[in-house]
Amino acid sequence: MSLSESSTCIIIGASHGGVTAAFAVRKEGWQGDIVVIDSDPTLPYHRPPLSKAYLTSDDSNHSLSLKPAASYEKNNITLLLGKRVDSIKRENNSVILDNGEVLHYKKIIIATGARPFIPPIQGIAQAANVFCLRTHDDVEKIRSAFSTSDKKRVVIIGGGYIGLETAASLKKLGGHVTVLEREPKLLARVTSPEMSAYFQQLHTSNGVIINTSKNVQSIESLGTSNLVHCDDDSNYPADIIIVGVGVRVNQELAEQAGLAVDIGLIKGVVVNEQCQTNDANIYAIGDCAYHHNPYYDRWLRLESVQNAVDQGKVAAASLCDKPACYSAIPWFWSDQFDVKLQMVGLATGYDNFVIRKEIDDENKFSVWYFLQDRLLAVDAINHAKAYVLGTKCLKVNANINKEVLADNTVELSSDIMLT
């Protein structure tokens, strides 16, 4: 491949952020080459459905694709899939691929994301059918192992969103599912005790066994199955083990290139409001980017499609010399059994909250988190209206009448906002 240093934009990573950035760069008027590089050989695909609908479906891979292959060709975007960038050489504006190939660049967007964290559990490397769930290949391996298992005993280590979504999906498929969470409650770091209790009850009522305060100490291999040992001497047989205890940021490439990274608890590649690193020619977006959020006035690293997509658009505009600033309110979602959870904002640091339960449907409610009187976040269960209104309130930093909000005899509307 012959690429001109003066005209090439190289994007490292082909998930939501990287693909969005590639098409946005072209839309913003970039006339040169655009090259997207990813170690995953599969045509770039949606990741959120992997632990949800895709795990339980028979759909083929094309239904997950972010864009059809023809779209990349039409927009003159080159995909280098199944290849890895070994290093970035800023001194001569080049990247070195794992096969030794050298590509030159004018601009780079780093969208390397994160990888599953594998805890140092004794015997985990030798155990049979131990999986993470991050890629299409991971899901295919889980489905294959599940379909060939007789007893279908599944132990999920970690009670976060990925662990719970996977638990719900495998339970729907007929698995005997046990979740082991180290903390005293599910979703311990991301939501209120009330919301944690709700999801524990949801899973328990659907036949998932939830065990909290369980610290997995070792895994004993028993041929084609395993025995999971916790430090309280409890044991759990498992034909399949799913590990979902968090991620580690893929920031090594940036760090080796001399870019600024915050290594306190592995926080990510430091960027400004244009998603630009300390090198004016290099940007970072998505799960690997450590940025300042003006609404919360603190530095964040977010793992969400919204964050990756929005930052991809900002980086694209900025490198094409157009004004752009990333200041979005983060939002997320999770599907478990017949429940849809929509979240907007970040509840971290709240000191009070309001639970709004709707009269017409006991399965529809919302939790509004506040720091004193300032709204921080909203969790909405089967309640799109609360999610939309919460988003609106956050964007305008609305002052909210908590008494009206809590009164479910009054229709939920913009009337909760004080003037």
C-alpha cells in the first residue's frame, strides 16, 4: 500500500468510535486517504447486542455490522482488519504494523478501546470453557460451548451490567446460571442500593442464583467442567465460566508513543475538549479517552457507545479545522429479561434521590439522583418518558421540584422544573 504522509488519516480501532470517526472525517471534507486498522478480522460491528439479543439469536454476523462493506468503498475508506499497530513513530509521522509494514500519516485517531480484565484467580488459565464477553468471537465461543454442554451450568464472575445481561441471556436459553459478585450488592459502583435490589429481585424471580459478597479464590479443573472456590469455602460447579469484572484500557500504544496518559488506576489517554492529545496531530476517542466533562467538572473515562460516537464526530471536525467541543451528557442502556434500563448522567457523588413509581404500571419507575438540589442522573426502568425528560433537565441544568417529581398522582412532565 502506498500512502502519502501529507494526506492520510489513520484510525486505530474499528468499533463504534473509530468507524464513526472515519465516515465523519470524510463528511467534514477530508480529501486524502482514510485508513482504519483493527486486530479483529470481522467487518466492524455493533458490540452492545453481543451480551443481549445476539447471544440468544440465530442471526448471522451481517446483522451486527455497523456499515455494509460497500459503504467503506463508496467513501474511499480503507479497512485493514486482522492487523495490529505495534507502534507509533511521531518523529517521522509513521505507524508500524505487526507485519512490519510502515504507514505514514498526517493525522491519527486512537480508538483502541479496552480489554477485559482477567483477575489473578488460581487455576483460571487451566480451567475449561472460561470466557470473557467483548468481541464477536467471544460470543461465538460461548454459544458453541453452551450448545454442546449437557448440564449447562454457568457461573458468571461479576455482577455488573455485562455479567447481568449475559446471565439473563443464558437463562433464557435454558442455562442454570449463578452470578458471583464480590461486593455486598450488584452494580455496586454504578447505582443506588434500591436499583441494585431491584435487579437482584429481577434475576432471582427469573431463576438466576445471585450470590453477593463472594470473592472467587480459585478454579479447579475437573476435565470438561470446573469447580469454582470462594474464600468463604463455598463451591460452585460450572460447565461454563464467564468473567465480567471490568476492563483495562488499551493505552499502551499511546503511552509508548510518549502521549500523555493518566495511569492512576489505568485511566486512559488524556485529551482536551477537541479530543486532541498532547500531540496536535493525534486524537483519542471512546473507551480509551480520558477527558474533562464540564457538567460534572471532573475528568472521566466513559465506556458507552454514545461517548465513542460523539467523540468520533468531534475529533473528525477538529482535525478538519472546524470548530468542535465535546461536552455531551453521557447516557447508557441495559436490557435484562423484559426490562429496559435507560440511564442518563452520572450518579456518582449523589447525596439524595427521588424514586418515582408510576401508578399505571408497577414495572415502570425512575430514580432521580441529586447532589443537594442539583440533578446528577436519572435511571429509568421501562420508562422512556422519564429518560427523555431527565435528559432535558440535565442539558439545561434545571432546578427541580422534588415534591412534584415524587407525586405519582401528577403526570410526569416539564412541570417538575422550577423557574
